[in-house]
Amino acid sequence: MRLPHTIPLSNCRPGEDCACGKTITLSPDEMAWTRQRNIWGTATWATDYGRPAAVESGNAEIKTHRLHMDRGFTRVFGTTKNSVLLAFALVGLINGAPPG
Ligand SMILES: [Zn+2]
């Protein structure tokens, strides 16, 4: 681009076949590990894409927004006692009861 305007920018000759301006497409089998499983924008893709967001939304409800389940949420010792109390807390969250 810094050469004089009289020198062409490429070695292409009009009318000859070259790769300028061509779109290179790859088949789905090439580099398949980098491709999405479903076609972008379809309902299948939207369902697949929304699943992790839904799970993280549920986790946020448990940890932050409604249940505030954090260290000290239960004040008992032992896996069995904690499991029972957490089960009741999660049932209360699912049924829409206010956290207690
Ligand atoms: Zn060209």
C-alpha cells in the first residue's frame, strides 16, 4: 500500500482464476470438535443453550436470592442431620414457601 499508485496491489490478472474474493467453506466433518451440535438460532439450539443458564439461575436462587444457603445455614453437626434440614429447605424453596 505504500508503493506508488502505478503498481497494482496484487498479482491478479482480470479474467484469470484466483482465490481473491472467494469464500472458503468447510464441511461439517472438518474440525467437528469446534462446531456446535445444533444449528444456531433453531429451537433445538435455544433449548440447548438455555439449559446451563437455567441451572445457574436455580443455583443463584438457592445461594443468593431466596434461600441464602451459605456457611452456617444449618446449625447441626453430622451429614445426616444436615441432609435432612437441607432437604426441607429445598422443598420449601421449590414449593414457594418463604425461607426461614
Ligand atoms: Zn486475485
